[in-house]
Amino acid sequence: MNKVQLGASDLQVTPVCLGTMTFGEQVDEAASHAILDRSLARGINFLDTAEMYSVPARAETFGATETIIGNWLARNPGARRQLVLATKVAGPSRSMPWIREGKGMTAHDITASCHASLTRLQTDVIDLYQIHWPERQVPGLGVLAYQPALERSATSLHEQLEALGRLVSQGKVRHIGLSNETPYGVHEFVRLAEQHGLPRVATVQNPYCLVNRTVENGLDETMHRLGVSLLAYSPLGFGLLTGKYDASGTEGANAPQNARIARYASVRKQRWGRPESLAAARRYNQLARDNGLTPAKMALAFCYTKWQVASTIIGVTSVAQLDEDLDVWSTTLSTEVLAEIDRIRWDARDPAL
């Protein structure tokens, strides 16, 4: 794989990134280390994690994923020099008081979270430090539209950016990014950076897959014109686009017991478990089979080849699954299949927004 540059930064990464939110919950430490070993051996130089991982977020596993990665880095000291390491500071706690108290995400919160992540990761610097989700009320994550009446923001974007800037100046962070962000948020962070001489965001990490292409509803133009790179997460739609839920019934009620959508009741109440999301996924999955592809292969090839995407974040639970996902890299979809994909989207829109 040729490496791609993230935004205007000097970060050069592989166009496939290893996501790690399964480490510490679905995947134990030994298996996580085997996945990390295999990923590095196959040339992947980009790892993404977060302070709130593993998922589902629980007080008992808060920080577990970063700790597992840190232990692996300590045992493989040469690996750190080869990797671009990304992690995230969680947004306001909402229902996760073990991360922080209060409704905001202050400069102190950002600094304290960064220091804790550095300790767990056993590294001196984070290459890409991202805000996991905005403090302000935004559409997405299961919310259909912006609702001004729900706005409870307690910290300005300027204060957040200044805190990130201090971490960059201190050499604890190399570059910064956003996640689950809107066109307004990207524009405002870039405007504030340019106005006040603060670090410019290099990336935005948002969902992008066949059942959620909301990036194409304006965010893609924003990122293209401002020189900000998209890190696409959930390319398989939380597993919907693998076909394993095709016979699971409404809201994944009869899904395999070890599947995430079955294990995590909260997921079924959000975007991935919606009946409309499952129905759309079944249509895409059948399209793949009709064209001699597995559902996962078509879904990943779609993300891997879209101009909007700089790097696709894949989350796996085994070395075999990692190899399967990486082997898709050379696959291109025919113009006929792409046209059929667009026809389904015209009918189904973006049910998993």
C-alpha cells in the first residue's frame, strides 16, 4: 500500500488503519497482541484507539485498550518508531461519569486525559490526538437533526483548541483531529486555528459505510476544500454489512449471541440496530452475493476506493479476520455494481446515521 498524507500534517499513513475498540472486551490481551503483530507484519503503520475503549464503555474496562497497546509497545520497542499512533479524548461524560464529571470538556479535562493516555500507552508522544465527539449538541450517533433547545455547551471551541495547542507545543501531541464532527465544527476549528495561530486539524474520523454515507451530505466538500482528511470508521456498519445479521429479524433480535449487536442492547437502540438499517444492509448484502462477492468484500472495497476516504479504520476480533479485511485491498467494484449501490441508497438513504 502506498502511504497517504493526513491533511496538511507530516503524518504518512497506510490507507487502512487498525481500529482497536474490541481489545479488552471481545478480544483478550494475548489475542490483541497477536492482531497487532500481524498488522505490523502486513505493513499497517496506523493504529487508532481512545481513552474510553474498550466498547461497550464500562467503568471496569475504561482505558483497557490503551493499556493493552501500551504493554505491546513496551514488549516491541522497535514498533513505536514504525507506527502512527492515534487516540482520542472523550467528549462530555453524559452517561459515563467514570471518564469525567460535568457536562463539559474543559482545557483541564483535555490535558488530564492526554497525560493519562500517554501513561497507559507507554509512549512520550501521541501522533494524532482527536476529540472523540463534540461537547456541543450535534446530529449523529443516533440523533437525526440538530436541536438548539438541547444545547448545553460549557466550553468554547477556542478553549479546547488552545488546550490542544499547548499539548502540541509541549511535544506531547504531534497533530490533532476531530471525530463525529459536522461541517460547521470543521470550519470553526480551522477558522480559529488560522485566526489565532493554533494547530490546524488534520483529520476528521466519522462513520462512513454503505448504510451511512452522510459524509457525502456536505462534509466531504468541507474537508476537500479545507485540506482535512477523512478517517472512515465502521466500514462494515457494526457488522451489518457482513451478512451475519441478514436472518436476525427486527433490530437484530435473533442475531448470533457473540455478535456485538446482540451483546450490546444500547446499540440496538441507536443507528445500527434500526429496522431500516438492517433492511438496507440486507439489500446491499444480496447485491454483493449476486455479483460473486461476499458482503464484507463489497462493503470494504467501497470504502477503500472512495475519493473521500484517506484511511479506513477496520476493527477485528481475530488474526484471520484481519487478513480477510486486508486481502480486500486490491478489489475494485465495477461501474455496474457502483450504480446499483447508488440506486439502493436512493431508496434507503442513510438509515444508520
